[in-house]
Amino acid sequence: MRGATVAETTRKHTEVAVGILLREDGAMLLSTRPPGKPYAGYWEFPGGKLEAGETVEEALRRELIEELGVTIGPATVWKVTEHDYPHALVRLHWCKVWAWTGEFEMREGQSMAWQQMPLTVAPVLPGAYPVLQWLAEERGLEFTPE
């Protein structure tokens, strides 16, 4: 039996579209991970996996309708990060979103909170730490993970 090749041992990335919904006052929307999912109860920015053939914007639009009941305006990728969780290696496509329509409905049993820096919710999903750091720096503030 021969050894595994590099391609066979390398984990495949899960591509994820993530929305940073921002109000005029600079508050950002965080929601909890739904029961039954890895890291249930952790706070995160909303979004989800890209399906075959979807662009980041299409995936984010679909996910936010499914999760939150809102339809977003334009969304372009602001930053891309990677995080290696025990359950998945994810590539996160972060989009700032300034416009949406509809009423927020937590369709997966999650909670939501509008947050300013410093955050008052915890724990936060570790994959969000770099983006929270950048958002804090834009505001001349510091972000310290819990």
C-alpha cells in the first residue's frame, strides 16, 4: 500500500459568504449559531456556505433571507480570511452590507444583537476575530478576544 499524497491529506476549504450588516450609527449585527450546529450559541456574523455555481453575493443574499428574513442591497467582498475549525476548514468572504429590506426574523431559533465596540456579547466565533480587529481599528478602537 502506498502512502497518501499531499492532495489526499489536505483538507478542502468550505467557501462561506459572511455579511457585516452595518447601521448608520456603526452598530453591526451579530447572531448566535443555531442549536444543533457546531459552536451552537456562539455569536457570529450571519451568512453561510456557497452552493455550486453561486457567487459570494448570491450566497449571502440567499442565506440572509433563509436565516434572518431580510433582503440585502449590494454586497461586495471586503476581506477574505481562513479559519481552521475542528469540524471544517473555512474560507470566509466578508462583505460589508449597508442596505437591506424586510423585518428581522430569527428563522433558525437564533438570537440577534446590534453591537458597537467593545462587544457586549460572548463567546464570539474565533473565525470572526481578525475582522473584529479590523473593524475596531477603523474606528480607532481595540478588539480583545474574550
